[in-house]
Amino acid sequence: MSDTMAVPASPSRVREFPADLARRARRRPVTVTAAALGLTVVVYGVLVWQRRWVSDDGLIFLRTVRQILDGHGPVFNIGERVETNTSTLWTVVLLGLALLPVPAEPAALVVGGLLSVLALGLGMDAARRLTGLGRVVVPAGALVVLAMPPFWDFGTSGLETGLSFSWLAFAWWLLVRRSQREPRLFVAEGSRRRPGRAWPLALVLGLGPLVRPDLALVAAAGGVALAVLEQPRDRRGVARVVGLGALCVAPALAYEVFRAGYYGLLVPSTALAKEAGVSRWGRGYSYLRDTVATYWLLVPAVVLGVAALLVVAQRVTRTDWWASRRHGAVPGESSSPDVRRTRRWDRAGTVAVAVAPVLGGLGMLVYVTRVGGDFMHARMLLPAILALLLPVMALPLRRRTVLPLLVVLLWAGAVAAAARPGYHGISASGIADERGFYTQLLGNPHPVTADDYRAHPYVAGGAALVARSPRPVVALLAPGTGPAGPEWDLVPLAPGHPSGLVFLNLGAAGALTPLDVRVTDTVGLADPLAAHTTNVPDGRTGHDKNLPAAWFVAAGGGAAVDSRAATGADVAAAERALRCPAIVELRDSVSAPLTWTRFWDNLVGAPARTELRFPRDPVLAEVACSSSVR
């Protein structure tokens, strides 16, 4: 007896019941999946909002935006073309937000948080599309994002991290969507193309280096995956792929020409300040270990890797069967060479898309380790971790994946509840719990605006001293005898020079001073001289340059007299070193009027200028200059 005959109902109801049951069965995976993934996005949004803040480095971006709106160009100080912002595209986003009638800092916070949350949603949806196979899909790698406090902290922060997350997720989402478009066979040409336009995806990939330069590694992996998807089997196909590749590199190449001509360098000033071209594997390993050990990341790495292999094994079996049916072959029977070749291309495209974020993430992981990591706990590793998680951000719930998913869930609960850096503020190795440091320093759990940073124990006082001075001065930190520690030393400058403030926390200093005050630092983020000096031996990562105060006095035309911050002899030596032809040309590249001739000289001289280094000690710099002239 059939199942329908066992139901005591009318004949019409008997006929409709099986169809209704089938529809509900098909809807159930979609409903459960949507609920699980949607809840994950909401939880992440709540976590990000509870840790909302704008960091000191986030305020650096906003001062550049203020300079642009005031008509001074993309600079940090008026009349000095220095690129202090690593993310070009985030500066553009903030510039667009500044045109709205909303405060800049809260706008940066909200948009950064929304982009972070959007990234998680896009990443899970792309993984669902790639591995779901019509089953219930639940968060997997997304649990790592929910568990790690650094993902909460830098979900806002005013930095480009949220934009980096969203670019990674969106680019991969587009790749997955394109991989699932059924290719069409053009018999006359003997080639296959996926429907729709590929250039928008190529353009999105090309924007990666403008989000952050190291995202070029992920963009390159995505470009290779796109080339495989396009299946270039003839000249026209190869030409199409070459054109897409050219579009991928066009945005970064165009901006590189602008950067070299406008700023006179091949890289941002931040790259010089942190010496991104120097290998520091020991420091980098310490930075990597600081993150991996704190959150026991080897556990989800192994477990999610096993779960992914289990899903792939079943997917390959089902894909082969469906591919055979789709291309007219019967399982177990031989197929034509064209069918086998097509099947290989389809499989290669799927593999390329799945592997692209993993290869890009590993590349970024190695790069961050090579350059010595960063001074902010886990921050530089977060995009790499997210890229590695993308293919397993969500996984189908099956018998073979239940145990791995349960292990990840238990790990996530333990980490979210208890795992924190083993230090408060700054560790012995110089790595800082950045948000914890500033919330404690400012006495504010959510510092957002520039006014919140007025509670900074040093910056506000220095800014006030400069504002009250009737003549141009430069405010320098000098060793003090008071209980507050270092005190400000005001050194008079020559008439016509702008007043200045020199302090390490460049964002807060720039936010609390007018745009016509030259705000700069000793490590080279905003100061062209400091960026080109040699490193302090065994200095803190990201802060291992320290330009002596004598340079700032000499550059401002200050008198060579003794002060608490600098001796007259050092100021005189710095004045003579500033007349060195290489240093004169360096200063002209950032401060001379930007004519077409100056743009061209900057452009052609950018490689040599990027390599220029001179001793930080003014006496040694003077000697080195004399030797080079001879």
C-alpha cells in the first residue's frame, strides 16, 4: 500500500499531500540556513558595536580628508606632500562621507563596522554557494571571527580594516558566482565562455592594492582563478584573458604613476617608516606567535581543514556524476574527448576559485611575518586570517561534518570567554593591545571623536601651548622632572615658518591642532626626513626610527641654541646636513611647487629617492654628506 493511501483524506487532498511535503522539504534547508547565517551576522554586529572606537591611526586618515576639503590636497600638513595613509581607497570613502552632513568620526566608525559585518555575510553566502549542495549550511569559519576579540576591536577603529574585510569577501563572492555560471559552447570557435561580463570582477580585483598594498597578493590569486574560469582555448580567449589582466593592474598602475609624481616615492611614507622592504623574520614570528598562541588558532585550522576535505571528497563524487549527466555521458561509460576536456576545465575552475583566497591568505601571512609584524596586537594578521577562512566560512551540516563543527563551536566559546592577550597595554616585545591601551589611557570605553582624545595626558597640553604662542614655535617633548613625566619644550622658529608639534601619536595631535600647524612625528609617518633615516637598533616594530629634535629645529629655521630638547651643536650640524644635495632634493620633492617639471622630476627620481637613507644623528649625517660629495 502506498503512503498516500494511508492518509484518511479526500482524493484531492491525497494527491496534493506528497507535493506539499516535497515543497516544505526543499524549503527547510533554505530556512534553517538563512536563520543560522543571519543570526551569526547579527551577533557579530552586536560584538563590533560593543567594542566601537576610533583609533589614533584612524584620526590620521581624517586629518588628510580635512586637508583635501580645505583645498590643500591629499596631504597631512599644508605645503608638504607626504602620503601618510596606507589605504588610498579608504581615504576616498572617508572623503565621500565628509560631504554628508554628519560628524566625520562617527561616520567612519559606522561605515567601517557595516563593512565588517557585510564582509562576514558575503563570505558565508559565497561558501554556501560553493559547498552547500542544497543542504543545511551552518557557520564554520565564521565562528573564528565571532570568537576572536581583535575582529571585534578592528571591526570599527576608523581604519581601513573593515574595507579590507569587505573587499576580500566581495571579490571572492563574485568569483564564486561566476564559477557557477554554466559555460556556453561556441561551436564555430570551438571555445566556451561563461555568460555575463567578466570585467566588473576584474576591476574589483584591481582595486585590492588600493585598499591595502599587501592585498595585491590576494588580487593576483583571484586574477589567476578568473583566467582559469574564462577557459581560454583559442586566440580570442587568450586575448580576452589578457585584457582582463590589464584591467586588473590598471587601477594600481595608474595610482602608482600619480604617487611617484605627486609624492616623489614608489611607496607610502608609512612603508618607509616601517621599512617594509627589510626582512625581520624573528620579530615576525614573535608577532605571529602572539596571535596564534593567544587564541589557540591551530585548533580551528586543523579541524576546519579536515571538515573541508570531507566536504570536498563528497562534492567531487557528486560533481563528477552531475557533470557526466550534463554533458551527455553516462556514469561508467566512456565519454568523448570534448566532454572530458570540458569536465577538466569545470573542475579546474572550481578548484581555482576555492584555492585562491587560501593562497592569497598564506601569501599575506608570510609577508606580515617577513616584515616583522606590527605593533598592534593581531591587526595585520586579520585580513590574512579572514582570507584563509573564506572557503570554510560556512559548511553543510552532515553526519561527517557534525563532529568538526562541534569542536569548532566549543573552541569558539572558550576563546570568546577567556582568551585575551597576556599583557595590559604594551607587552615586553612592544606589541600593544591597541584598543585596551587607549581606553585605559583616555578613561573612556568608547573613544570616538577628537574631543575624546583631549583627555590624552600630553597631546592636548602641547596643542594648547602652540595655540597660545604669539610667534612660530615647535613643541618638542623634553625629559622633565615633574610627576607627569616628559614635558613640552617650545623652541622659537624663524618668521614665516609654520608652528609645529612633534609627537608620536600623530592622529590625536593632528585632530587637536589647526590645519596650518605642522604636526609631525619622529618615526617618519608624516615627516619626510625621519622616514629616510636609518633605524634605531632593536627598536619597536613600526616605531624603530627616531629623528632627534635638532632636525625639527633646524628645518624650521630655529636658532642653534641649547634647549632641553636639543643642543645648539646638534642643531648646527643638522643645518649643515640639510644643505646636502640629496637631502635638498628630497625636501624639494615634497615642498617645491608642483609644476609639470616637478611632477616629472619626482616621477623619474622616485626609485632612487625611495632608496635614500641617511644617519639619524645630525653629526653623522653631515659627515656622510661630505663623504658623498667628495
